[in-house]
Amino acid sequence: MSNGEEVWVLVVDDDRDAGGNLAEILSEVGYSVDVALSGEQALQLVRERVYRVALVDLKMPDQDGVSLYESIKECRPETACILTTAFGRSARVEEGLSAGVWCVFAKPIDVGRLLAAVEHATQQPTTLIVDDDKDFCDNLSQMLRQRGYRVRHVQDEHLAAERIDTGEYERLVVDLRLKNGDGRKLIERARRIRPNSQILLVTGYAEELAEEGSRRLLNGGVVEIETKPLQIERFLQRHFPAMGTEQP
């Protein structure tokens, strides 16, 4: 770890010794670590604390790692999940990667590569997507996770303002027009809270960009503007290049 920030990692493995060994290794390099021996225990911890990364065993008696990741994602979508498995590449592993698992490591784990992956995951900027179209948010979030990004999404201005105020988000993808809010206000707020944040404005109403308020906003330095419907492959390649994954 390169700075003094406290970064929490959750290790989930029904093998007490295996989980304890991983936790000890992570603690030695500076992470704060909790260990859960079951999916149920892991979810209880996730509800109480924000983890930057969760290391999750694929095969556990009460819940498999992919199902647990889906549950973690519902509660803490910005948590990056790394699966560990002694069973090699499988259809279930593929399902996990498609669902947004950060990467996968085969057991016995190459500790050096795992630590590098955890470091990479913790240093990735978290992207906040603000759009009142839930399907758009869900689909874009899924694609970004598959490309190795940490992401959270919200649908209204009030919730978005609360998330922006935490200062956790280095990237903001925001719709110009929200059903119960104004994306321009959120962009101005993000600039106040975190002036160096990267901001991407998306809109299905390009004509509104000519309004005085929008011109003033754009003169303040929105990174990019994209119009809907997005040309998704171009959008991803331009703004969110794939990070790559580790495979068993």
C-alpha cells in the first residue's frame, strides 16, 4: 500500500486456516482485514462496513461465491470481488465474471499476484453513475464491472448528492435531465467536493446544451459529452478501456 489510508478487505472462506492465512498476509502489507467463515457471516459484515475488496471462495457449504457476490453487489456495489477456487475454470466461474467479478485466482494462490490484484483493485477510482433510467444504470454498471471498474449507481438527485458528498467518487457519469432533479446541479456539487473528479455528461436532449446554464457548466470543464442512445462499444473504448483479469 502506498499511502496511510485505511483500506478494508473482507476474506470469505469456510476453511478457517486458509482464510486466516490470507488475512495475515494482507494485514502484514497494511490492509485492515475481516474474515467470514460463511456467506451469511460475510453479508452481516458487509452491512456494517464498507470493504474495498472481498476475497471470496467459490465453494462454500451455505452459499457459493458467485451467489454471495451477487448479494454483496446489491448492498455494496462498489466492492470489488476476487474469487478463489480449487476447481479450475468452470461454467460457474464464467457466470461470475459475466456478473462483474473483478478477477479469479486458482488455489494454491500465487500470493504475489494476488497482492498485486488487490492493490490494483483498491486503487481503481470508483465511478458513480447517475441516471433515472434504471435499465441504463444496470446495464452500464454491469459492463463496467466486467471491464474491471468499481462502480455504483443511483437514480435521483438527492441520493446522488449524498454519494457525491462522501468524496469517494473520482469519476461521475451523469444524465443532464433527471425526473426529479438536474444533472447540472450535481456536476457543480461534484466540482466543489472533489475539483479533480472526472465528469462525463450524457444526455438524450442535446438541444439543452445550448441553454445558458449548460453553456456555463460546459465552460467549467466537463470532461466529455455523450448523447443518447450511446454507441456503447465506442463509449466503452473511449472512456473505460478494459482492465484485464486474472484467470485460474
